[in-house]
Amino acid sequence: MFGFSGCSGAKYKVDYNGGKSSFENAKDSYKAGEKVTLYYRFIATDTDYFFYVDGERINPDYKESKGYIITFTMPAHDISVRVEMRNSMLYVPETDKTASLTFDSFDGGGPSYKVVIDDPSIVTYDQTKHYHNENHDEMAGSGYTVKIEFFGLKEGKTTVKIECRSPIADNFDAIYDVEVDGDLSVKITERETVEITP
């Protein structure tokens, strides 16, 4: 994500915008070039989270035991780490320009979904999960829907792979052709699904 030139032992500060305590493993400063891994575990029900590092939105990984996992390489300057939260129960209509995919999963071994974009300069995405039952914390194996919404960045075509992995459910790679036109409208066409043997 970030580049730097030369080798230096100098450390640079991270401004967490008042939210340092929300991140596990957070330090006040890091050396340029150091790989930084932060864990965000304060996750509320029916809330979507958006993470920004140095003003750039990133798409974190997610694990039940760790929460959201934010990783980046520290640049040779001070940076800002910021979290935006939005109540997912509020209806926000999709524009005609975005396109989305939805998948099913459940707590306790349900499939996780990783997005791999062949050319990330053409399209980016937000990934959110929405539980079917508001009392999911009190239930075992609570089901939820994973929504992946794509946003056009520039005109062009690329390929998106959704890697579905689970120790007890389906494992597959779903391949999609993605086209972004001149007004940044996104069109997704499924090409194939490849079953994966664990």
C-alpha cells in the first residue's frame, strides 16, 4: 500500500483519532517499512465499519477470534488510522452505479469470503455482514449474510475471485467478470465456480 525509499531506523507516529484503545496491538509509533497488524474487536451488532489508513480506505480481513484485522506497511511519515461506523439497520439505497454480491454463512465454522481483484485500480469494494437474528450473541451457529458491494474507480474490465473457505461447509472459488463503464457504473457477470477440496 505504501512505499518508502532507503533504510532508516526512524520511527513515525500513528494518530488513532482518539480510538487507540479500540485497537489491540496498537503502538504510538512504528519504523518505516515495518509491517503493522492491528485488531479491532469492539464490534457492535448491526453496525458496519470502514477503516482508513493515511486517508486511504482499506478492506480488512476478519476472524471470529480476532475481529477485524488491519495490516499495512508503515511509510516514512506520520499517519492517521481512522474508523467510521454506520448503523446497518438504516436503509441506504444502492446507486445504479454499484453492484453487489451476497453469500450466506454462520458463526462457528461457517464460510469466510475473501475478495481478490485482479486489477484493484478499476474497482474496489466494501464487505459487511448482517445477522439474521438480532439476538445472535445468545445463539450458537447464528446465520448471517455477507454482502460485498463493488464501486467503480475507472473505466475498464477486470476479474474478481471470491474465495469461499470453511472447515465444515462448502469450499469454492467463484470467478466473476467485472466491467466499469465511463460513468463508473459496475456490471458483474459470473463466469464459473470451481469447487475446492480442503
